[in-house]
Amino acid sequence: MKPISNHIGEQAAMNFTLKNIPDDIYGKIKVRAERNHRSINGEIIAILGETVMARRKSAAEILAKARELRSRTRGFLTDDFLNKVKREGLP
């Protein structure tokens, strides 16, 4: 959907109203908005933007993140440990 242009050619934002938001969802949005120093409206726009503008990560990006996370565990999450947990379940 293309933004609406006003009479002088500037783009105007689209407006719509959300109705019947369940209390538990609203509460989580409110907490997230406070954490991010945004209004409820700003947080909903951020959530929508993250969702519709998200791009798929490449395999290289995923592996790089996995290596970085593994390095922060200081050897705790070894292949042997992970395979044992998969076989036996968590303690």
C-alpha cells in the first residue's frame, strides 16, 4: 500500500484503529513500550515494522551468531554436552 499524498505532494501517514485487543496482549505491549521508552502507538508501529520489514538471515549470519553465542559460554556448550542433552534430556 502506497502512502497517501496530500494536496502539496507530501506523504501522509495512514491511520487505523485497533479494537478488542486482549488484555494480556495489551499488557505485554505496554511493558515493551515502557522498556523501549515509546508510547503504546509507537511500540505497535515498531512491532509491525519489525514484522513486515524483517529480512531472512543467511546461513552465514546464523552460523556466525551461533559461534559468537557458543564462545560466550566458555566451553560449556560443547558438542558432546549438546549431544548428551539431546539423548538424555535436560537434568
